[in-house]
Amino acid sequence: MISVDEALAEILRHVQPLEAERVPILEALGRVLAEEIISDIDIPPFDNSAMDGYAVRAADIADASPQTPVPLRVVGSVAAGYVAEVGVEPGTAIRIMTGAPLPHGADTVVPYEDTDDFDRPKEERLTSPADVIRVRKAVRRGSNIRPAGEDIRRGESVMAPGRLIRPQEIGVLASLGRETVLVHRRPKVAILATGDELLEIHEPLAPGKIRNSNEYTNAALVERTGGIPIRLGIARDTADDLRAKIQAGIAQGADLFLTSGGVSVGDYDVVKDVLADEGEMQFWQVRMKPGKPLAFGLLRGREPGRKIPLIGLPGNPVSAMVSFEQFARPAILKMLGHTDLTKPTVQAILDEPLTNSGRRGFVRVIVTRQEDGYHARKTGQQGSGVLTSMAKANGLAIVPEGVYRVEAGSTVTVQMLDWPEGTGA
């Protein structure tokens, strides 16, 4: 039996980022960049006004004040998306809108409110431009102007490979005129539940049978993590049926296998045996609770030398989910090109004591934010078959290996499954 850290390191040793594919930028949301983005333009591409007002020469209004306003002749106007037909000469001004290119000869923008034009009704300003405006405040040269290249300069490296693409990155890509981008391919994850006791979810319950919840839970976890779930259905407790399902997953191009069940010590737990026949068994059993009966190995792919990782999750639904978060999630993230593979954690004060087996414990808790920080309390019964304990939880409190009890009032590390409402996280 190995530790959680040893198991994770062994799994990640056999997992690498997948090759890149080019996708439209909106399809890149949540994906990891696989190329360097270098700008071929300045952004903004020209000097432009940061506000509505008048484009002027700073020298002309150096002595302006409310007591001695400086009159300027208005020779034109320019809106965003257009270019002024005339330039600014000494003693003149051009009415300018936010985002409009700065006219030739101008070096400053005076806001409307610093001119007597601001005193007129807005409708009049829009329909009847003033012939002369009086500037009531000196503005230094370059004021209220967004210079060309203020955001991005031509030739600048804007994004490096490994960058997570969020909505703001998509906006930058769009501003650069990038319709597509290279990102790491999403892994195809074959999902297989094992056991003669399992029924499809549409089937009526029968004596000794339960519905196959793990397939759907694991598919949802894979989807949320960024993978593409390939649902292979139920493999019965025979080596032949399990082999057939595994071969079906390989034929569909699976990059990773996730099985649930069939990895403990029962007579019908066949995953370990089939894994040994169809590839290489790396380890079995991890010092954690829940989730001790976890297997990992490598299946032989169809191409010479190709090996496909298989993570054999326990059959109990809570054990399967906790094991997914500790091992399958980081593996999928690494395939996607992520470098940060950890779960977000907080330090929380326990509102009740926790008992532990001595293995590393993952206790389902509800985390709330209070005046003195985060607090955590158990969701109730902690049995590995109590799936509602996960449905109620927004975190997993971690009890270190070798610790059997943590008292109320102690501070523990909690892996966050979801953030408490109102934390802003």
C-alpha cells in the first residue's frame, strides 16, 4: 500500500500533455494555449481620445482658467470609426468623441466639462455644434489621449504557451484579429462501471440490484474537468466482458480509462487481473480513506509502443468521487496542458471533532465564511456509500496520515469542491 502522494506521482509520471489542435477562439474557452501569441499590430493602432471633448494644442490653452477662458474656433468634429478631414491649427479645436483618432496637429483632449460648451443642453451640443468654445482649464500635453500601442505593441509576446484561456484572453485574441488558436487537445476518457449488481438507470430496480450512478457521476466529473467522456456502459464480473469493453474504448481512441468497481479483494473483482493481462499493473491500494482500493496500470494500445493509463476507482460512489478528485482530475488537467494540478484549498476552523482511520482522510464538509474566517462541519454520515454526503458537501477536509482525531476548534486544510456563497471566490 502506497501513500496518496506516491500514487499521484506515479500516475502523473505516465501522463503527458496531449498534442495541439487549432480551434475557433470561442471554442478555446477553458483550454490551455499551445502556442506563443505575438502581436503583429499596435493596440490601439492609433492615438485616440479617452473621452468626449475637444482636440486642441496644449500650448494654446496654457493660460486658461475659469476667470480667463481661452476661446478656440471649432473647425470640425470626428467620431469613433472616422478620421478628421482637417487638422488642428493654432487657435482652433476639433470636437472629438471617445475612441476617435486624434486629429493631425492636436496633442491634447479637453473634456467637455472644462469648456463653456458643457453649459449648453446636451441635445443642443449634439445637434448644433458650437462655432467657438472657451476652455476654462489648462490641460497638460498628452492628457486624455490613449497612445498607439498603449495596451500592446507590435512584436510583443502577448501570451505564452500554457496560459489558461479565459474570456479576457479571448477578448485579447479577438483584438489581435485571431480567429483560431492552438490549444491542447481534450483527452478522451473511457468510463466503465463494473459489477453484476448494476442496472442501467432506466431499468426498474430488482432484488440485489442497484442503479449505475458511478458512470454518470464520473462522466460529469470528466466533462467538468475538461475531458471528453466516452461512456462504455457496464462490464459484468467476467474477464471476457471487461476485455471486450476495454477494447471498445481503445477502438474509440481513449487517452485514459476510468473504471469503477472491481478493484478490491472480492472473488469477482476482475479489473486487477484483466489489467495485468492487457497491460502492466503499476500499483494497487492507497493509504487513504475513503478510496483505499484504487488501482493504476497501463493498457496496451493498438499502435506499437502506445500505453494507455487506466485508473481503477473503487466501486463505492463516495470513494470513487474522492479518488477522482485526487488522481483522475490531475491526470486529465496535465493532459490538457495545465501546470497547476492542485485543488483550491482554504484553512478552516472545525466546528466539531473529526475522527480518522490513520490513513489520509478526506472528510466531506460544509464550509461557510464567518467573521473570523472559514468554518467547516461534517455533512453527516461519512460512509463511502452515502452519496448524498458528497451532494451536501462543498469541501473535503484533509486529515493527515497518522492522525486519528482532530479536535473542534482546530484548523484544517479543506479542498474546495465548490466555493461558499458570498465569498467572491
